[in-house]
Amino acid sequence: MLGFIAFWVVTAGMPIVLKGKSSFLTNNTDVSSTGPEEIQDVDSGYYVALVEIGEEEENFDLVLSLNSSWTTVPGAECDCHNVSNKLEPDNDEEKDISDGTFEVGYGKGYFSGSSVKDIMEIGDFVIRKQEFLLYTKDERLEDLAGDGVLALSPTQVSNCSTNFILNMHSQGLIPSPKFSLYLSQSSDSYLLFNESSWLIKDPNKNHTLSLKTLSSAWVFNASKISYDDYIKNITSQVFLMVELSSIQGPYEDISKFLKLISENKDCTNGKYLTCSCNENSINSFPNFTIEIQGHRFKITSKNYIQFSNSKCKVLFEGRQDEYWALGIPFFYEYYSVFDLDTKKVTFYRNSLEDDDQDNEDIKDPDGKAEDNSQGQGDEKKNMYWKYILMIIGICIIFAIIGCLIYVYFRKKKEQERDMDYIRMQR
């Protein structure tokens, strides 16, 4: 019965989140939190999650990656970037190390090592025989702000194993093979293994993208970009990349957007365009919109501007190819739910962010703006009522069980009394 109740609570949308820690920001100590445990932003370029490997439960900070099929963990003999932790050899009976080594690409570099199956713990979940790359060497990954990579791609690892979320589902740990991301500049950020209503402003107002081809990345086709009065039709692929700190696109398109931004501003060019500004002037920067599969997604200035010391760093970068890559600023705008079964991603406006009156709302394919004016108060009330009803339901279940037990023992007592009466008659 308790197992049923626990399963019911999970499927009802209770948050299942991960605690993050960053050796780069917190000197390898746990990040304290009064609310749900969070993943941690590292140097504004990565998000990491705490994962435990093996019977000894060794801790690793793994960078979240939507475009990696392999979770990677450094071995004890690793000749690699400045990692904080390494997996020591043990006598774990569940460990299964394959013969031979191979390379796994990541960004401009790669990991080299062997395939390993071992126990993997993430949050409160214990995943058996999870396959990952135990790497002993890496190249050109000096900037990786973690011990390794936590793979969140839509494809399985190999012909004989699946990624950890599919394994969680097959082992009965989660009701469906889903995960979701809530990233925020002003509050905690979360990785969850469900779709949580408390992070959704309006469940009826969402946009869903579908993968058209099997890929190791969450990649879709974009058809249009726009900002200010400028509109351009495009035929480009767009990648979702939580492991990227900026928005990237073809050099020509990005240059035009940055030129518009720098007009009448004191700006300097570097890796990023940086302009003199103050917090109140951030809203004067133009919003950027990209259309994907007929859905228009807007990235507001408050989410692509990094403000510090009266300087506004514009997190847009040009590329030499025709691809677009939507990094962390995009995820600041949208709470994103990834379904590994249907290969779809559903986007909702981030409900915990303050409303911005200057922001346009997501528009439907017909170009009509949706009304997202509903406040957070109603959502919170709905959430509270949901949990209250859940508690009432649990109480009713226990009350019914108590009544059944009472009736059982009462009938048993009456039967015993009848038997005593029969004996007395004899």
C-alpha cells in the first residue's frame, strides 16, 4: 500500500530534483538550500549534477549535456583535465568493464576510455548496471567545469545498453522516461524526472517540438528569425544545448543583431559584445525571436544579457556554419520537458520568473499572441489545493484500511463468541 501511495505521489507531479554542487564555486562543498535540492550553475557556462557511482558511492560533478549519448566518469589513472574526483577500483560484483578503449567526442575535444556498467545513484534513485564511459584520457577539455558529462541525449548509449533515464524507467524507478529542466538566473535551477505542474504557469499554453530524424542531439528545423523590425526566413537546423552559455548562429545573422544592439551605445567587441549600461537599461535591448516547426520562441534581453559592474555582456556568438544553437539564455525563458519515448520536447513559460510587461508571449503559428496574463497566485493556489487533496486522499485510504481492520476483528470476535455459545449449548 505504501508503495502504491509513493507511486501515486510521483505520478501526481511531486518534484523529484537533484542536488548540485560545484568545486569551482563552492570549494567542493554542498550547496545549501532551504527548498528542493538544486543543480548548480558553474561559471555561467555549465550546469552540474551530483552523481554517485559504485558500491562505495563515490561522488562526481557531471555537466548536463543534451547532445551527449555517453555519461563519462574519470578513472583513477586518468590523465585528464583538472577533475575533482576519480573513480577508484573496487571489488564491486556489479561492475562490468569491457575490453578495449574508444573515444567519445565532446565539443572540440574528446574522452578516451572503456565502457563500464556499475551502480549509479542520482538523487534518491539507485540505477543498476548503468553503462558509462570510464575515461583515462581526455583532450582539449580544460574548460569543462566538472568531472565528466551526464548524458541527456534522445538516443540510447549502445546496442546493448540505454541511457540512465531509460534505465530508470525500465527498472520501475520513474513512471515514464521523461526529464525536465528549469533554469533561472534569480532562483534555484532544477533537473526533474517528471513534468511538474508547480513550474508551469498555464498547462494549456505550451508548444511541442518533435524530432523528425533519429539523432544523438535534440535538433529541429528553424524557419525564421526576427528582432525589432527585421524578419528573415531561414532553413537551418537548431540545436538545444544546455551545455552552452550563449545563443549561437550564422555569423552574418548574429553580426546584424549585434550591430542593432550597439547603435547609440558605448560597446566594445570581444568574444562577446559588451556595452556600458545599468540594470534599468537592460530592457532597452531588443528581444530576439526564432521560429521552429511553426512555433515562435522569444529570448528576452533580461535573459541574454549578463550584467556586472555597469557592463552588459550580450550572450550571442557568430558561427562559421549555418546552424543555430540555443543555450542557457533560451532555457531561462522556458521550462522544458523532454520525452525520450515520443522524442518530443514541450516548452512552457518559466512560472517562477517575474512577469515582464514588455515581453511578448509565445505566439502560435498563425501569429496570434497568447494571453499569458494569468498571475502566479492562481497557480500557487491550484498547487496547494492539489497537495491538500492528495493528503486528504491518503488520509481516506488509511481510514478505509482502518475500518476494514476494525470490521475484520469485530467479525472475528463475533464468530468466537458464537463458537463459545455453541459449546455451552452442548
